[in-house]
Amino acid sequence: MKSLDIHSNIHDYKVFFHENLDFIGKLVEQSNRIFVMDRNIYNLYARYFERIDLNDIFLLDATEENKTLKSVEQIYAFLATKDSKRNTTLVSIGGGITQDITGFATSTVYRGIRWIFIPTTFLSQADSCIGSKTSLNFENYKNIIGGFYPPHEIYVAPEFLNTLSEKDYYSGIGEVIKFALLKEEPRKNYSELIEKIDNLKQRKNILNTIHETMEIKSAYIKIDEFDTGKRNLFNYGHCFGHALENSSHYEVPHGIAVTIGMIYANIVSLGRGLVSRHIFDLLNNDLLLPSVFMKLEATCFDFDILLNSMKNDKKRVGANLTIIIPSSDNIEAIKVDDLSEGEFGRCLDLLLDTLGLKS
Ligand SMILES: NC(=O)c1ccc[n+]([C@@H]2O[C@H](COP(=O)([O-])OP(=O)(O)OC[C@H]3O[C@@H](n4cnc5c(N)ncnc54)[C@H](O)[C@@H]3O)[C@@H](O)[C@H]2O)c1
Ligand SMILES: [Zn+2]
């Protein structure tokens, strides 16, 4: 069994990789543990949870609308009824939504309790489970409340992905592509990456790919856990991607929005003469466009909502918009703060054209 040690300024932790779900039995036997689970996971994998007293399970409906302080308060109320207090271990099982809610709850109740996380989506296994971020939505604002608190242990089992929808699976592929493109190496071998992603689409080599993606991410976290500099570059694809999530009312899942956001960032970069037409076309045709997977509607791209979301980006510093773009054919992402509304609109037109959505 593989494992990976992650260094954190809050507490170091370990990721365990499992070929099957037998490890759940051991977690059930631990003392003073309670479970918070995505309701879908509980229903799909009920036989693994048969030995847990129903009073020790809190079920969550994993929707963006529920990723709020209200759900956190319900978990506080659930925890308050238990005899164990600061010595409680909370085991949460689900995707990024379950992670964000339980990460916030465990970091604040009794000033921090032990937290074991079992990610069940491709995105949460390959990306979000490490990195310490906890985020909640507030009113219509996504992820504006939160902090930093990593789980104490993480158990990754790709077997969960057998029941994941194709759309959510492709959402994970988007983040895997992003990290592979951000990986610092002298020259990118795009054909190797294209082959790796083709394999993933056939559900091959998932565990190794998750491991490799985490290694890339953990190298950045080591330098900038609290996202004050280098970690910003993870936002390649995210500036426009978050705007698209908003504009599509979350019809486009996070990782697919990131894939489209990378195409958008590359358009900005092409327009500025930073990336060559050859690499731009190669990335679009062989990697990014085939990974969008879902059928998109032009109505998902509402100019005003997109522009407003970009204006509300936490990273924005001045009058213009902020975006992470490739600085060369080797990607080498950089943050630029001078995207004007005019350039934003021209690049949006080109994006719609690239996606075949131009009327
Ligand atoms: N904290 C971070 O660092 C971080 C990073 C990236 C994204 N996020 C957040 O993660 C959220 C998205 O998370 P996500 O994409 O992992 O998924 P999710 O938690 O939104 O779940 C997506 C859907 O899949 C279902 N599901 C989960 N696992 C399943 C399985 N194994 N089989 C069948 N169905 C399953 C869920 O019930 C839900 O309906 C967003 O809110 C995003 O903001 C957080
Ligand atoms: Zn992301």
C-alpha cells in the first residue's frame, strides 16, 4: 500500500492509498469517532457502514446551497450531543462539498478536533483533499468564508469512482490536467500527458495518477501553504472557471469549468504573443477540448455575470481584471493584473468560437 507524507504548518499528515474499501472496517472500530457522510455515499455503500450505530452518523446532502454555516451549525449540534468532546474523531466521507463543510466544522469546534477524510470524487481524491483549505459559501458568494485546516489522515480509494457520474469524473480530469501543465520541468512532453489523460478516460492507471498529481501539488504547498504567492498559480483556469460556474448556475462542474478556463487563459496568452499558435492548437485539440465532455449551451456564458464574477475575484488588485496565464509554450504560469474589459470581451468571443457556440 502506497502512502504520501504531507508537511503542513498546522500539522503534518499522511495520505493512504487503497485498492479496495476494506480499510473502512478499521475506522469503524476506532473509539470516540463519529461519521459525517454524503447521503449518496451512505446509500451506495451502505454495506460498509452496517456496523456503525445510526446515532453516530450525520448525513449531508452535498449541494452548493448546503455548503454554508447552517450545515456547520447542524454538525456542531450533532457533536454537542456526544459524550466525547475534544477527543472526538470526526470521519467524513464524500467529495469536495463534504470536505469543505467538515473541514470548517472540525477546525472550529472545541478549537479543533481530529479529522479523518475519505474523499469519494475524483476531484477530491486528486486535488482538494490535500492543501488545507476549508471554504463555505455565503449568500450568493462562493467560498468566501473559510480557513486552513488539513485532515489528520486521508484515505484514497479509487474504487469509489466506479459509481461517480461521468460528468463528475471529467471534473477531476480537469484538475489533473491543470497540475500536469503546472509541473515544473525543463520542457513539457505533451504527448506523454495526452496519453496519460487518454488512459484516465478509459479509467486506467487512476491510483498512480492521483499519487503523481498530489506530489506536484504538495511541492507547491510546501512553499506556500497559505496561498500568499506561488500557490496562486494553482488558479490557472480558475479565474474564468469560477466565473463560468457562476454564470452556468453550477451546471458546469468545477473541474470542467477549470478546463474551459484554461482554454480561455491560453486565448489571452495567444493574443499577447506568449504562447505559440502551434502549442495553443495542440493543447486545445488533443487535451483540453476533448476533456470538456459535457454539451455546453451558449446561455451558460452570460457576459455580465462572467464579467462581474471576474471583478469579484479575491485575487484582483486594481481597476483591471486578474488572470493566471501561460507565459510560454512551456506554460510557466504567471499572474497578470491588466486584463481590460475590452480584452476580456474579445477573448470571450474567441472562446465561444473555439467551443463552437458562436451563433
Ligand atoms: N477545499 C478545497 O481545497 C477545494 C478545492 C477544490 C474544490 N473544492 C470544492 O469542492 C466542491 C466540489 O466537490 P466535488 O467535485 O469533489 O464533488 P461534490 O462533493 O460536489 O459531489 C458531487 C456529486 O457527486 C456525488 N458523489 C460523491 N462521491 C460519489 C461517488 N463515489 N459515487 C457517486 N456519487 C458521488 C455527490 O453526492 C454529489 O452529488 C466545490 O464546492 C468546490 O468549491 C474545494
Ligand atoms: Zn480547482
